[in-house]
Amino acid sequence: MNNEKLVGDIEKLPSNKIYININHLEKGMYNLNIVYKNRIIKSTHFSKE
């Protein structure tokens, strides 16, 4: 696995929306976990084709 660290700056996003850009992910199935206070509050699966 590539341990390359990616860093970027975004000026300001709306506080009630989260954007996930999957352009550079490889094709396949992914599991997305949303964590709050060290607990998974939402888990979902998606695929990039």
C-alpha cells in the first residue's frame, strides 16, 4: 500500500455538509465509517466502477 501523505487546503465549506471526492480511488468496493467520539455512528458501503 502506498503511504503517501496528501495535504490540501479548502477555503470554507458549509458547516452542515461533508464532501468526499472519490476521483483518485481505484475501482472496487469501499466501506465508509463515520466516527464520533471513537464510536461508529454510521457505516455504509459504496462501489466505484
